[in-house]
Amino acid sequence: MLESFLASTIAMATPILLAALGELVVEQSGVINIGIEGAMLSGAFAALVAVYFSGGMICGLVVAAAAALAVNALLAVLVINIAVNQVVAGTALNLLVAGITGVAYREVFGVTGRALTVRALAPLPLGPLTRIPLLGPALFDQSPLAYLALLLTAIVGYAIARTRAGLRLRACGEHPEAAAALGINVYRMRWTALLFAGVLSGLGGAYLTLVYTNTFVEGITGGRGFVALALVIIGRWRAWGIAAAALLFGAAMALQFTLQATVTNLPYQLFLALPYLLTLLVLALMSGQAAAPSALGRSYLRE
Amino acid sequence: MSARALLPSLAALLLAALLVAVTLLLLGVSPTRAATGLLDGAFGSPLAITDTLVKATPLIFCGLAVALAFEGALWNIGADGQLIAGAVAAGGIGPRLASWPHPLAVSALLLVGALGGGAWGWIAGWLRARRNVSEVISTIMLNYSAAQILAWAVHGPLIEASRAFPESSAIAASARLQLYFAPSRLNLGMALAAVLSGLAYLYLYRSAWGFALRAIGRSPRAATFHGLATTRVIITTLVLSGALAGLGGAVQVTAITHRLYEAFSPGWGYEAIAVALVARLNPLAIVPSAIFFGALDNGAQAMQRAAGVSAVLVQVIEALVIIILLAFDSAAGRRLGRGLLSPATPDSAEVDA
């Protein structure tokens, strides 16, 4: 039971970690993306359509990434090039994608009433490692996307903190005018960040349809995009902090399933509220966003 | 604010309708059939018209909540959670008011709803004013918390007597707002919403508090410099904003649903952002704007039957209207030096006029 709990902790943590790593990069560039939920939803839907019609997993992942990339490109035009309010634009994109996927689902698959299922993305067991007692099957028999999330945690964390590109990215988020004066192309930096995040949100969304459920229902993301937003804060804008926070929430979600099966009358809805309440608590205790980029959410228009 | 200020809104609505019509054509759906279905469902009969007004009512309350906060550059995305908090408070005490006289019971229910929503708004206001926490993040988190608490309440402490259905017990008959125009569901909630839009207008444009709020919205630094108590204004505004949305939740409980259930709000708080933006944040314009969106919601099902296109298409229209208005506003803002809503920040501490 502990073994399956550990395995499902990681399974639950993977999609929110992927999306949160993207959001970390976006926020370091000075943009706040309220539309992660929409980008994930577009990825989830696109993955289903692509796998249903092509049958190929790679195709599903690529199409999912492309769909979320398109959503984030629209957001980039709005918040970077014409500098509209980032919060309202992100909220509008969430509504837009929820509407489009709802309409498109009906147009593509009709209303047959039967649940539409696709093949699952198979786990990738890492050979002898899976034979380690307890940890082996939990850690080394996961979806390829879970390994990717771990790998990206290391890469993103290192790149932001230790590379020249990371320094330039953070300059855009701390003081875009100064960054521009130093010859950094703030627009290009923020565009790149949003496109990168789009790919990760799309993969996070694809994980929901191709690994969790093998189907698509309206609102399948269930607030995970907002949990990703919360993870960035709780992880204090550090990749490994975010990964730890993702595991914590993955555990809370996994615990809910485990307990639901064994304990009756469990107020599991309160478990589901946990990430949100914890975010509020952490923010209150941090007294503001000491670790947040200074220019987060502030529009910057090129002279 | 003159009627001319609403011209961009009309243009945005037309442009959104045009975009959707072209998309429908490409999908092989007849836009005229969709439009006639929509209109028929929204205004095709006296009952359809009154139901449009009923559907507009929560949107007026939430639209006012959004407009009030946005005027102060407080980005309250949490009208949905505040409405749910108000509904839970009202639906929670409703069944216990059986022995109360009708006017008192209804008043108590509405008051409790406003208090519930106000409390939910206060959390965001306090976090923002005292702990410097962005109200954008806090209100989103409070939306999800409220939705989960509602789900827990109707499965647990508030579940109806037979414990068979995940819904709360019906509120006492004395606490129900009567439907004077049966069979239509038209009720006094609509009138209350209209009165409040007038009061909100006076508050925003004719009172010292409204002046302070708008000054802070334009430039918090200058407002502080002129000795305005920004902390108090921020907390008061988010409490009032939450109370308006909470009242909307209570009206829904006392007049329409009489009980609570999961997914009580279909997203009124988010739709209200479109309502408020189309009204250019003017409380008086929020009533017609909400009726427009109420008509979309009400006609959506009929459109689905007539043209075979999903009712959530309406959500696409709402989103497009917001995006187009933002884009218009940004263009105007550059010409005039600053727009109503842009460029601005979620943490308005950095906004300067």
C-alpha cells in the first residue's frame, strides 16, 4: 500500500510540476500567467484528438505541446506586444479554451454518450532499478513525462541560477527598463519564456488524458493550472522548492485516494482545498512576495 | 460617463459575434440558425424573457462586485468564491428560520449572505493591505477553497435529512423570496440588484469614498501622498465587493434554488468580468450588460437544440469580448497616454498615472 501511495504521489505531482516549472520561467521574465489552466486544458484535449486519430503517442504529445504553445502565443501578443492587463487577459484565455474545447469536443466526437477512450501512454520501467524494494516500482516505473519533469527541474533550476541566459531572464523580471538599457531584448525574452511554458503546460495537460484518465471530460484540469501557480509561490521561485511543493501536493492528492478507498465518510473535499489554503497561509507568513521578481505582472512597453 | 464611452463595447460585441459566425460557417454550422435559436431561447416568449432576467440577476451582483474592485485597480477574480460563500451562509441558516416572520427571515438570509461574501472578500483585502499578498492570487485560491468547502458542506454538515442526495436541506418556506409573477421565476432579487447598481454608482462617482477608491486605482503612490488611507480603502472595497457577490448568492438561494448543491455557480464570478468590462466598469451600465450575458446564457440551450452546436459556445463569445475590449483599450491607452485598464499590474503598487 505504501508502495502504491508513493507511486501515485509521483503520478499526481508530475503534471502540476511540469506546468509550474514553465510558470517559474515565465514569472522570472516578469509576466504572470493566470491562463495556465487554459493552456493545460488545450493540451489535454489536443492530446486526446491526436492519439484518437493517429494512434501515435509521440504525435499526441507533440500536438498537445503545439496547442498550448498557440494559447500562450496569443497570451504573449496580448500581454507583451500590446501590454494589456495580464490578469484579465489570462482569465479570458481560461474562459476561451474552456469554451473552445467544449464546442470542439462536440463537433469532433459528437454526443454519443459513451466515454471516449484512447490508449494510455505506457510507463517506462528503468530496468534493474525497478527491483529496488519499495522505492523501485514507485520511482522507476513511471511515465516518461515524470522523468522529464525531474530532469527539467534540474535544468531549469541550474539555468535560471547559474547561466548567463538565466541572469538575463531574471533581469527582465526584476527591472525590464534596466535590462533593455543593457541591450537585452525584453520582448523576445518574455516571448521565449511564454512559449517554453506553453510546451510544458501542454505536456502537463497531455499527461491528464494520456496517463491518468485515457479520456477527456470538460474541465478535466480541475484547477491544476492554478495549483501550478500556487506551487511557484510555495516553492519561493526556486525549481527544487517547486518540485518539493509538487510532491507535497501530489502526496495530499494520493492520500485522498488511498483514504477514500479505506476510510468512509472522509471529508475528501477538504483535502482538495488543501493546496489553495496552504498557498494563502504561506503567502500570509511570507508577508508579501519577498522572493518574487520585482516587476512581476507589470507591463513593459518598448520606447 | 457618456453613452459614447460604451461604443467600444458595442464594437467588441459585434466583432466577437462576427468571429464566432465565421467559425461556425467553417464548421459547417449555419450561423443564422444558431443566432435565431439563441434569440428564440432568450426572448422568444414572455417566459423566456423573464428567465433571461433571472439569469442576469447573479451577473449584476457579481458584475458590480468586479466593477467596484477594478475601479480601485484591485483585481478581484474572486466574485465566484464570494458568491459561493454568501450562498453557503444563506443556505446554511435558511432551514433554521421556519419560525421567523417572512420579511424578517428573508432579510436575515440576505444579510447573512452579504456577510458571508464580505468575509470572503475581507480575507483577500486583509492579505493585500496587511501582508502585501496579491489579491489576484488570493482571490483565485479563495474561489477554489470556497468550491471545495461547498462540496464538503453538502456531503457532510449541511446534507439533507435523508442523507441520500449531496444537497442541503431546503430553506424554510418563510425565508423564500416569493415569485409574484408565477409561472415566471421573476422575483425581487432583480429589483434589489437594480437598486444596488444605482447605489454603487452614487458610491463610486458621488461620494468621498468612491473618489478615494478611484484615486488609488489611478495612482496609489499619489493617493498616499495626498493622505488617503489606502489600507482602509483596500480592505473596505474588497469587503463591499465580496458582500455584493455574496448577496447575489443569497438571492439565488432564497428565490431560485432554495438549497445548496455542488457546482452551485456555473462560473458567474468569471463571466462577471466580461459583464463589468463591457459596462466599462460603470455600475449603471452593468444592468444592461448583465441582461445581455444573461440572454446569451439563457439562449444557449435553445441554440444547442436548434443548431446542434454546444452551449459552451457562449463562453467563447464572452472570452472573445474580453480579449477584444482589452486590445481596444490598449490601443486607446497608447494614444491617450493611459488606458482605463492598461497597462496595469496585478500588484497595483507599481501603477503610476
